[in-house]
Amino acid sequence: MIGLLCYVLAVLAFPFKSKLRLEAENAVLRHQLNVLRRRLHGRVRLTNNDRWFFIQLYHWFPSILKVLTIIRPETLVRWHRAGFRCYWRWKSRPQGGRPQIETELRVLIRRMSVENPLWGAPRIHGELLKLGFEIAQSSVAKYMVKRRGPPSQGWRTFLRNHAPDIAAMDLFVVPTIGFDLLYAFVIVRLDRRDLVWINVTTNPTSEWVARQITEAFPWNEAPRYMIRDRDRIYDAVVTRRQRAMGIRDKPTAPASPWQNGFAERLIGSIRRECLDHVIIRGEAHLRRILKSYADYYNGVRTHRSLNKDAPVSRPLQLTGIIRSHPILGGLHHHYVRV
């Protein structure tokens, strides 16, 4: 009975439905003519209103595809699907919810996660709370730097943690005005690059080297490790003296000067910035020159590895008149405010 009733209603509505479909097709044809009249040169230009008109009629009467001539049916279908996506994108837009995280805070979270590879989201979240940032721990985890492997410190951090306990020593040769050879001995700490000891002799021996190590590190200031090359002068006398002072001897591999790079770089700086510009008269002259350079190196000369600071940190001066003091006879200068 219900099926029969539906069939009767469909038959009664068929004339009106066919008339509406015909009106829709006529409207599409008339609008196409209007679009063609607007064309000046080249291809037909459709506005957004034209697209909306065709899409809306297609939504109500899909049969209008039969009378479309200025556009292809698949184009109309593509417009309809794009409009559907835009509509639901607008419909699904966020209505309030959790506030957006500021760019500066996101950068700070990433910076903390990079600088502290052993920290997780709870640790970074706690630091941010102490800095006055109200943020959820889940948001911190979202903006942290993602790592593939387990957290680990970098080589720079590893070396910084061990550099205060490491020193390096080396000998280098300096010719005099009479073509004699003098031997200079240097010890440098790796932490602040400070030149701990420098001395000169005409006849270096293992006993002399052992005495220099003792004088360089009085009381409890000796490092835990001492890097040196495999020169035969570092024999059992030197190693016993280091062992008695609590220093572990660390010789480099044979013919590998780059493994003692800090001492080699220091010797290169001494040559380039001092000895290459001076003719040495004798042992006393060389000792005086090297002592002056050591004072300049430790207290005045800036280092890139120390963020442009000296091994013995220099204070920042902001006021006063700038004066210069010559060093090594004017080879270098020290600028201060007075």
C-alpha cells in the first residue's frame, strides 16, 4: 500500500519536475550566451559568480551537463568538488581551543632541546615554568627537536668537560745571531689555552724537563693528563716525575704532530707573532722575549676559541679615554681605557 502511494505521488509530480528541469537547462543556455557576449579576445573568462551559478544548478539539476558547451562536464564536477572541500574546511575551522604558541617560545623550546640533549619534555617544561611561561608539557614535547637515536652529548661538550684536566708540552728550536741553537720548552693547558710555563736552555735533558714540570705545577695544580710527542728526551726520568705528581703520561702516535695540536698551534703563534720578527742574540735575550710574549699571550691577546677573550679573562671597559701600551718594543699593543 505504501509503495503504491509513493508511485502515485511520483506520477503527479512528474510534470512539474520536468518543467523545472527544462527551466534550469534554459537558464544555463542563457547564461552561457551572456558569458560569450562578455568575451573580447581569446578564450572565455569565467568569474567566480559564473562558477557558483553553474555549480548550484548542477547541485539541484545534474541533467544540465547535457547542455553545457563552453566548459567541459568534468570541469564543472571538479569545481563542485573543490567547493565542497572549501565548505567543509570552513565548517571545520577551529573555534577557540588551546591558544597558539608564540614563535619566540617555540624557538626557545627547540634551543633548549638542542643545547641539552639529555633533557626530556618534563625537564624543559620545568625550566619554562621557572622562566614564567605558562605552557602544557604536551606542547613542549610537540615542539622539541626529534632525535632518531638515544640522547648523547656532542664532542664539543665532551672535550669541555675534560679539557681542565689536560695539559700539553713540547720543545722547539730557535736559532741565534751566531747560528747557535736554543731550545724553548712550553706547557699549555687546554681549558683556557693559558701558557703555563715557558723556559729556555742550550742543552735540554730529561732531568731539566722533569724540573720544568715540577716548577710549572706547584702544590695541587698539576693536571691529570699530559700530552707530549715521542721525543727521546721524555724518558723514564720524566715519566717517573709525572707519576709522582699524579699526572698520567699520554704520548702521541709516532709521526703524528696533529695529535698534540694545542702545543703545536701555540708554537706556531709564538713564531708568527714574535720570533719571526726578532733576531735572538743569546739565551738571556730569548728568555726575556718569551717571558714578555707569555704575559701578552695570557693577559692581553684575544682568542677565537675563547669567544674573543684572553686566557686570563679581560674585563669589559666602556668608559674612559683609550690609551695604548706597546708590547715587545711596539710589535703589539695593549689598548685600555683610563
